[in-house]
Amino acid sequence: MITVLNPADLTVVGEVPDGTPVDATAAVDAAAKAFPDWAKTAPRRRSEILYKTFELMLRDREKLAELISSENGKSRADALAEVGYAAEFFRWYAEEAVRPGGDYGSAPAGGVRTIVTAKPIGVAALVTPWNFPAAMATRKIAPALAAGCTAVLKPAAETPLTALAIAELLTEAGVPAGVLSVVTTTDAAGVVSTWLSDSRVRVISFTGSTPVGKALLRQAADRVVVTAMELGGNAPFVVTEDADLEQAVAGAMIAKFRNGGQACTAANRFYVHEAVADRFTELFGREVEKLAVGPYSGGAQIGPLISDAAVQRVTSVVDEAVGAGARITHQAAVPAAAGHFYPPTVLRDVPDDSTLFTEEIFGPVASIATWSDDDELVARVNDSEYGLAGYVYAGELGRAIRISEALDVGMVGVNRGLVSDPSAPFGGVKQSGLGREGARDGLREYQETQYLSIDWP
């Protein structure tokens, strides 16, 4: 069995089965058996089931938020926001399910008509992380089921309870047996490898670290499995000298501290124009010092990190940066508790070659460097192997767009600290991943194109 702990106080939240490769195969058996009927189910019926699931998630919003917080540690506000965001994927793909796509045309040479259809690709393997246990699951489940695919899901071992709760809501909404199976396990490699080696699995959608994503891509290549990979991030947060600093600070608080900085889209590298760096740091630091850190039950704004190892890693990279010349300017207080807490922290004068700037931190640490020239700024920002998200705050919108378009990232928040939306294509470039989730693009990840070439005398 897997024992699930609350990272805020290390109490036991629950236990779930520790699945094996045998269980992984059984899940594919069920998905493969259910696929023909689910693929033939009328799109309107699939749509109704997904919309019903959306309604059920809103009905159980408080209960789901408490469950998320208990196994993940995030604050009540963050957990409630996640439930709302996660539910929206069911509503969005309920609407997209009835628009599977297709085309009709005539060959230029004449005498031939072409009908193009979009078909469900087959059994989908879905692998999700611990940081958004509801949203990362629904962002994959909803388009897969909308497209007519069946799915097998492996949630993170740290946060399996939320995925199981969502699966129960799907069953209540009318999803037939076998259409979605959840395999909880500590043997992630064994379970996912079993799926990738099974000829009935036609697509894998993975959200997680870049090193693990690369390993899965190598294995997927053996069978030419369709892949959708949302991997690591290292988001820049740019502030120009003419930006509205109060607005930039408000956006920075969201972009950096949502889920305690444990988000792939979290602002990681702050590039603030030298003319306003001192003022921005003062305003930003003042807000950071106000943050209430603690457990869900105490009404905190910032919860714990997911594990003691995460705390040790963040501590280590901050110490490294300070040793290289960075200085801590502001910190919030942390409770004297057993949980995995780390103080929200602001640093100035962080070197570009610091681990704080070169790697994804996944913690409540804001690292600030200064700049003066737009071209130099873009070159520094793009000197990274990652390219998921970025943020640009500028007074002149045209300049903000010019800088944004020059950044090697898949998504940019322009004068706003949030980029995620079910109606928009979520994903990155370079080593931040392949494919997109959300929008029409997310549905296409679970479809294959077929066309009929028809003799037409």
C-alpha cells in the first residue's frame, strides 16, 4: 500500500494500492475492451457526460479542495482555484466533443472528392505530477474522452487521492466501466514502461520533468507511440522601466507564489530594468513579507513544499547563490511546525549562471537581476534550454509585444501573471516539451487523421 502524508503536518491522509506492471496491463485490458463502444458513442452523449462531470466537480468543490490541500499542502485559496480550473476542462471539452473536425474538398485535377475525418487514436496513457493533482488530470482526461479514446491514468504517488476522486465523479456522470482506469503506484517506471511496450497503447501524455520526459520519448520511439510532453520550465519575468510597478508586483505575486512556486509556469528569473529595480524590489518584498505561511487549516496563503527533499534542495540553491554574491532582501516568516515549510524569499543581484537562474526551482524563491538594453535582455532570457512560459510587464503595449514575441517560450503573460486557460494551447518549446494541451490543439493530440479519396466521374 501507498501511505499518503500531509506535507503540512506529516499526518497520514490515507492509503491506496501500490500498483504493479500486472495491474498496468489489466488497466489496458479494460481500456482496450471498452474502446470500440466508447469510440462509437455519439459525440453528443460524450459531451453530456463531460458536462455532468463539470457540474459534479463544482458541487464537490469544497470537498475536493480540502482533499487536494491534505495531500498536496497548498492553501485553501489555491486549492479552490485549482478545482475551478480543473473543472473547466470538462466544460470546454464537453463543448469540443461535438466538433471533432474534418474537411471536404475536390482534387485540383478534377474527378476526385476528398473527405477528411478525425478519428479517436485508441488507448491513451496519461501520466500526471503532484503539483496540480486535479488540473493535470482533467487537462488530459477531458480531451481524451471527448475524442473518443479510452485512457489509463497514473497519478503521482504523493497525490493519488484527488485522481481517484475525479474518477469516481466520472463514473457518477455516466462514464462506462473500463473507459478510464487509475493505477496508483510507487513503481512509476515499471507501470509506464508496461504501457509503452503494449501495442494497444497508441498515445502517451506526460507532464513532469525534462529528464523523465526524455526517457519516455526514447521508449516511445521503439513503437512510434504518439507523444504529448509538458516538461520543465524556467519562466522569465520581465519588468521594463515604464511598467506600472504596482501592477507588476501584483502579477509577480501570482506568477511566483501560486502553489508556493511549485508550478511549471512559475516565474523563476526576474529581470527588472535597472532604473526601477530598487523600487520594484521594495514594493515586491513588502508584499512577500506579508505572506502567511502555514497549513490549510490555519488559513495560510502559502503552504508547505511537497517533501523534505524539496526543502533541502531549495535551501541548497539559495545558499549557493548567496555564496556567489546574491543577497536576500526580504523573507516571510514560517511556522514552527513539523511540515515541509520554506520561507517566501526575495534575492537581488543573482548571477545569470546561478542554479536559481539556470534550473527550475519549484519553490517560493524570487531571484532578481537587472538589465538596461532590450536586445541584451532578450539574449539573456533566451540563453536557457527551457521555453515554457514567460511574463512581460511594460507601459508601452507595442514594446511589451515586441519583447514577448522575441522570447523563446510557448506562452507569455503580457501585463498579467497568469497564462493558463482551458481555451488556450498550453505548452512550450525547446526542452519544455512537445504538443499542446487545452484549446482545439488538446483534442487533436488524441485524434488521427484519415481521408477518403473518392472517384467522382
